[in-house]
Amino acid sequence: MIRQNPMEGILQEAAVLENRYVRKWRHGGGMVVGYTCVATPVEILEAEGVLPYRVRALGAPDTEVADAHLSRFNCSFCRSCLHLGLTGAYDFLDGMIETNGCDHLRGMIENWNYVKDFTFFHYLKVPHIVDQDSMSFFEEELRLYKEAVEKRFGKTLTEEDLWEQIRTQDRIRENLHKIYQLREQENPAVTGAEALMIFLLATAIPSRDLEPILEKIVEDRKDHAFAGVRARLLLGGAATDEIDFVKEIESLGAMVVTDTLCYGARAFRPRPAGNTERDPINVLARAYLGELLCPRMFGDFQSRERFLFDAVKRAKVDGVVLVHNKFCDIHGVDNVALRMSLEKAGIPVLQIEKEYGAKADLGRMRTRFQAFLERIEERHG
Amino acid sequence: MFAGIDVGSLTAEALVIHEGRIVGSEIISVLPNPVDSARVVMDALLSRKGLTWKDLKYTISTGYGREKIQHYGLAQETLSEISCHGSGAHTLDPEVRTIIDIGGQDAKVIKLDAKGGLDDFVMNNKCAAGTGHFLEAMSRALGVGLEDLGPLAMKAKKPIAMSNRCTIYVETEVIHYLQRGASRQDVAGGITMAMADRVVALARRIGPKNKIMITGGVAKNKAVKAALEKALGVKIAYPSLDPQLIGAYGAAVYAARKGGST
Amino acid sequence: MVKKSAGLFNRLSSRLILVDLLPAPVVAKAGPFLASLKVGPPEIHSALAGLFSPQAGEAAAPFIKMIAKWVVNARKAAGRGKKVILVPFNFPTELIHAFESAEPLTSEVLSTLAASCLVGQGEEYWDMAMAMGMPDHLCSANTIELGSMLGCKDFSPQAIISSAPGGCDVNAKMHEFVAHHLDIPHFFLQKPPDDTGRGRKQYGVYLKSLIKKLEAFLGEALREDKLRSVLEKANRCTELHYELFDLQKAVPCPVPNIFSLFLYGTRFTMWGTDEGIKTLEAMVQVSKRRLAEKAYPARREVARCVWAYTSYYWDFLGFFNWMEEQGYSHLGDGLDLYFPSPVDTSTMDSMIEGLAGSAWNMPMTRQVGAESMSKAWTEDMIYAAKNLKADCVIYCGHHSCKQTWSVVSILRSELQRRLGIPLLILQGDSWIKRMTPISVLQQEIDEFVKNVVLNKSRPKRSIKKRRQKKLEAQAAS
């Protein structure tokens, strides 16, 4: 049974788009720029004194306004985000950094821009392959991104500015990593839903507010333990910022002890320590492209597979749930390959396709989750 | 006594077992509230057998609304309909390794291991094609009762291949072929083939293994069973119990296991 | 226990071997004859009747012979010490033709041949992919062929090149899955979404790197003279492409509807070969003759339609021919918009640079691999619609094409705003008939033309003019 959550006040902010930290930031004259993909180095925006905000829909089900622009064959996560964007929920953004994360995201941004025209817009072009040629191109891309931000917001960034933010993000990543360790330990101290809320908050508030919060969570939960976990699960797959979805799984007595989500573990992998002798842009390029574990990357399936299996082993997972939002081809196909690898290794896996943000779908999902847990329990005898 | 309650989208079933034997069972059409359905179907069964709720040592609920049924104290535990169908079919026939369950509004394919434990499963509960709903819509288009569709299809000499998968377009095709003078038997045969194709496509996702059993209301349609056998190339077993009761039976079997069978 | 099928490629190639062996005049006579017999399943009849229709004329035989040669070359490759490289349609096959030790095969063309010409129309191979747990929102264009590779003991290529990263996620992912699952070497040509010189330059870097990898894989250096020979033929194909484009501008359109398919069928398979040239020359001949004779399949040309992306390939008669019979000219679709340029064949560097340009402009890469999908696609559509004097644009609505679906609303707005022409949005699957029947598509096209297109082209008459006409009519009587 999940005990009363002492962090509830803090984590409630994760369940809203314009949380109080963003409001306070803006009230103080701060600018906020949205971004859509983990391949976006937030250090550059932070160094510029701009709050980077990862676009999310938080399971919002309405898409009617977006449906007039995107189609019903497009991922409903993107439609939900676009609906929020076009109906004013994202009016607190002062600009957008687009990345070519996937075809649906590209379509979402194009329509958003066409209808509403961002006051500041920059397209960060991320290669699909990691090799020498792509890395050089991406490094140059980061310089262009930096120049665009400097031009718009007025501050020329020094190397030290960037190093400082790299160090800050390293600390944040280290704390997120510690929180994940608390999740993955034998008696988890953080639930899957909580971890997702923490991550959502972490990508929506200034670092100076985030750092003490993360430290507090680590301190608060170091002696915590949830007992009576029916099964330890890993949740992998498509963009899932739906807190309710994770809660639904955990309400059946399972615990999502780890994940390979991009609103999750994939977004803050420990990276090689910054070497002050090297160019910080070079360091960012290697971190953000070189360590980008996403099915949009090609020729790199083994890395994603290894990341998944490492997590399964480390967190002593009983079963893996691989999810993709309907029409997400990149996860839809990758999940099949991952499922086959897991089955070959004898690890129970549930591969499911779902509608994003659809409450009706939760009921259908519940039956599948329950059956999957029953299967795991039977296995354990 | 141990009991299983299965509340589906169209019917609700209750079944009681004692010392491994079925004491009685009941099937009703569902009421709007699943808790009411559970109460009414079990009351009817208990009353018929001269039993009371107190005689039930352990009850498991399954199907839609199973958690509400447990919450209102009518069952001690819930179990997914997948596990229940698996358990029910395997108890009736320990050689069964795959169950094809086609209900009014969904279809499932369940794979079991040698011990009858759940190995894998796949469900379709979003698309009408491949469910009882599809057959209902087609029998209306054909102008026959649902219960007559199967016998009509069995008389098909040259079943007509339907080219579409979507229920709406298949309905259009049915009307089109009837207008062109095709016999109702051959059209009915085509409908069952289309149904079987859809279900086999679902089954292939988990690689069905012999022995296969068919359960659920649609199992009573002999033509669908025959079409499935043709598509899969194997004979499919028919349960020795009413196929609509397999879920409730499996729940009761689990209840007996859980509650300590005598 | 589930019935195993013979593979797509094996089935196709075993039929096309005979076509490859037969002389062209025999094929030219046999095709229409077989079509007239109306034997076999309806899909076979539709394919034959469409391919060998009177409209296609003497271009049908060279086209089908070219396809046969392309398939049979791949089938016999191993025996000839060659490797077969599978590519998606947006890869310029002339690069592969320039290697002595390689033959190209194109996934989407194989799927199209299955969807149109094989009994069962390739659906069983799609089902095989679905049986592995693939989501049903994948693209049948490649999943039909790739499903066969996954689900049958079918022919397998020795390598796969994927030029879809950056242009199409679903295409790229499915090819990647197959390469991984079957353990086939996989090479990439990714498209940076950068339309500036910088992006174009980077693309050239990627292509050069790919060529090096292919050379290492094949154990063969790309020879300048061989590349020149292929690209000179490709240049001839380019000339013929523009001859056809110019012919399409005539009213009524003298270029048969099905030539849209023949054109990109050539581009995606045998561009830069003698067979490709022969096919295009025959298409130009047929069109020129039709222009000279002012011949048109219907009583008159009712509507000129540019198709925004793909067409429908599982019922040639019901689609290409039916449209022509109604007087609806199909002026080509998005796959015809690859804007070839003659390649400077003077040096190795200029040729590789030219190849990069060709690859950059391949359909899908050019439009939805661009920095702005909506802008690039709209510009190409406006160019085509304007130059070809289109009355309307029709979007086939292939369900899996997420990029075009995501920006078709912008295309519609821009077409209306800039050209005043309407866009019809259909929904279907270009390669599988199960989604939307042809009768429904025909009905929608018909209603669109009659109620929207024709109303727009009818000029509004003023009251003064109406009165004048009435007076004239009275005076005449």
C-alpha cells in the first residue's frame, strides 16, 4: 500500500502547466522558452538566463482545436500539446526551440507556428546517426542555437557561463540519479508516479529552485520504504507524461521501479565529466547526441537494448511494460524488437499500444496490466 | 462452496463449485450497474439451488466492473478475465494451450503453458470487427436473426470473400452482393470467413499452439468455429461447458484454489 | 499451424522471368490479349487491363519488360557474383547501377507490384508483419515487402540502404527492424532538415561517406567511367521526364493517367539504364501521338487533378482508368515531383555532387524531409498545379503518412489562398484495399469534381449579362 506522500505540495506543481515557479519567474521579468525533445541542451538557455520548459500535455484529453490542423492519424500526445498551445495554455512561453524529434513533433510545431507564430523560434537540427560527420554537424548546430539565443535575449555567452550550467545540470542529473536509486532499491522509497512527477517538475522550473527540491527529496526518502509490492516493473516506450497512467499500473499493487522513458531515465543519463580544457559546446554535443537513446536514432539499437537490460538487471525487475502511443511508429516498431529480445531472455513483457490521454483507454489497459501481474505472480509460484 | 462471477458487456454469469464439481450456473443479460448484475445473477443461482451467500466460502469476480463488485463485498478478490478463461479452459481440458475467446464486444487469445499458467495473451477491445458485435451488424444487414447466421453460413457453397476489414464497409459489401443476386448462404459464409480472418490475425500475434479451445458467446456459432479451423488448419476444441460460462468457471476454480478446496 | 505462403519476391520473380525472356512485341500482344480474357481473380484483371490499356499503348510492354529485367537481375544476382541491395524509393538507384557487383531492389515498388499484380494483393505479407506485433499504423508501402521478408522463406537482400532518416520515421524504422531481425548489413543516408547550403553540403558529406562504405562492403571501388555511363543515361531520362512534364501542360492532357505510375516506377528502379530510357521514350511517343490526334479517353476533359502525394495501387482499372473515363486527368502525384537535373559528368567530384543533388530532390526527401514540410510541399504543389493548369488537388490520405497528414491542413489553406483551387482530402490505404473500397473513393472524387471543382470553374454571370443572353436567345428564336 502506498503511504501518504509528504512531497504532495511540491509535486502538485508538476501536474499543472504554468506552475507557481514559472509564474514567479515571469513575474520577476524572466523569459521562458519551450522545447520538445531531450536532445535540446538546456544549458544554453539557462546560461542566457532563460527558463527552459519541456513541453508536455499531462494527459490532457482535449484535441478538437488541434484536430483542425493536425490529423487524427497523428500522435495524440502532439495533438494534445498543440491544442493546449492554440487555446492559450502555453501563452506563458516566450519562444520555442524545435527539434526534429519525430515526424509528429515536426508537424505539431509547424502548425503551431503557422497559426500562432512564436515570438522567438529556433530549429535545432539533430542528426539521426552518431558518427564523426553527424557530430561535427551537431556541434555547429549548437553554435547556431547559441547565437540565436544570444541574439534574441541579448547576452553573449562565455565559455565559463556554459561550464557553470554544465556543472549545474550535472548536479541535477546526479540528484535525479540518486532518486532513481531510491526507486530501484529492494524496498522502493519512491513510486513510479512520484518519479514521473519529479521529472516533470525538473523540466519546468528554474535550476536554482530545482536543486534544493531534489536534495530535499533525496534526504526525505533515504529511510523510506514501500513494502508489499506485488511486482517490480520497468516502464519503457513512448513519450509518457501521463501521471495517471503510471498511477493506474501502481494501483494494482505493482511498482514501476524504473523506466526507459524520455520523460524519465533517458533524459538524464550520467554523462562524461566536463573537461574544462575542451570546448563546452563540444562537451554538450557529445552528451546530447552521443548519449541520445531514442528510437529516432539509427544504427544504435544495441545501445537502447543494453540500456533496457541494464535497468532490468539493476532494478531486479519482474516484468517490463513497453508502451507506445497510437501512431507512434518509432516506438511502435522499436518496442517489437525490444520485446523479442526480452522474450528471448525469458523476461516477461507486456507490449501495448494506447491512446494518449484517453480515460476510456485506462479501463482497457487495466485488464491487461492485471493479467500481466497475474502472469508474473504465477511465474514466481 | 466457491464461486465465480463474470460480468461482461452483454451478459453476466455466476457459477458455484463444490469439491471440484459444478453445483450450478446462471446467465443473465447485464443491468446498467455491474454490481447489480453480479447480485442479481448470483441471487438467481443461489435461490435456484437453495443456497445463500453465506454458503460461499470464497468468491472471485472478473470481467467489467470486477473491482466494484469486490468493493461492494460480493467477492473477496478480483482476477482478470484472461486468467479466468485460461484457468477455466485448462481445468476442463488440461491439453488446452490456446484459448480463443470471442465475446460480444471484444476478442482475446490466450496462451497457456503446460501447467495451465498464463504464457501470453492479446486482446482486441477497440475494433468491432472480430467480435460478436460484427456478427450482429452483419446478421441485421442479411435480414436474419443472430442465432440463424451460423446455420445459414454452414450451407454456403461458395462463400464470398469480403475485401474490407472495417465493419461499416463489410456491411456495404453484404448489401452489394445481395443486390447482385448472391445467395444469402454464400454471403453468410463470407461474413464468417471475414470474422475468422480478423480473429486469426489477432491470434497470430502470439503464435497459437495446439490444442486450441474456443470460448465466449460467439463459440456457439458453428460456422465461425469451422471458419477458424479452416484458417488455422487445425481442429478447435469445444468446451464441455457452455462456452459463455468459462470465465465464471475459471474464477470459481481460482476461488477454490485460493480459498482452500476440500 | 498457420499456413505458410511463398514469398512475395519469389512469386513475383517467378512470373516475371517469363516476361523477361519473351521479346517485347510478344509481350505487347500477349498483355492486352490476357487482359481481354478476364480470367483469374479481379485484381489480376485490373492490373493487366490497367497496364495494357489502350491509353498506355506501346509504353506498356517496355515498362513491364523493364520491371521484369529489374526483378530478374536481382533474382540472378547471386549466380552472377553480385549482391542485391534493398533501398527505399527515395534513394537514387543509379548509384547502385553504377557498381558492377550490385543490383538494386526497391521495397515500395515490390509492394506496389504485389498490391496490383499478385493474387491476394500482398495482404498476407502485411498480416505476417502484424503477426509479429507490428502496429497497424505502419506504412503498407514497405511493410508488404518487408513483411514477406520477415514472415516467409523469401529472398533476402545482402544489404539495406535506408535514405529515410530525416524524411520518414516509419519507413526508416521498418527497414531498420528488418535489417536487425535478419542480421543484414544496414547503411544510411540521413537527410538534415536544413534547406540552406550548409544542409546541402552536409548531405554531400553523408553521401560520400555512404559511397565509401558501399565500396568496402562490395569490395569494389566506384569507377568513374561506369558512373559516367550510368549518369549520362540518367541525364537522358531527365530530358524525357521534362518532355513528359511539358506534354502534360496541354489541354486536354495527352499523357495517360497511368503514366504517373510508369514515370516514378522508372525513377525508382531503372533510372540511368537502357530499359529506363526505352520506357520513357515510349511514354513520350504515346503522349505526343495523343496530342497530335487530340485524342482523349472521355468525351471531354472535365477536371485536371494533381495528386498531392501517392495514388492508389490496388486497382488500376478502378483508379487510373476510371478517372480517365470520367474525364478526370491525373496529372501526376507527389512521387513524380523529384525535379531531376542533368548531372555534370565531367569529373568524379561533379558526378558525386550531382548524385547528391538527385538524392536531395527525391520525392519525400525533398518535400517532407525539408526544414519546413508544409512550405516545401506547398511550393511543389503550387508549382505543379500552376504549370500543369490543374483545377484541383487531391490528397489520397494514405493513413500511414504522418508527415503529410500533419501539414495537409496548411497545404489546403495555401492552395486556396494562393491559387484559389480546392483540395480534396481522402482517407485510405494506397497499397491495401481493406481500408476504403474503391467505390467509396470514386464516389468522393466524383462528388468533389461535380460539386466543388466544376462550380469553382463556372464563371459567375452578372445580372446584365444574364439579361443580354436572354435577349439574344429571344432574338434567335
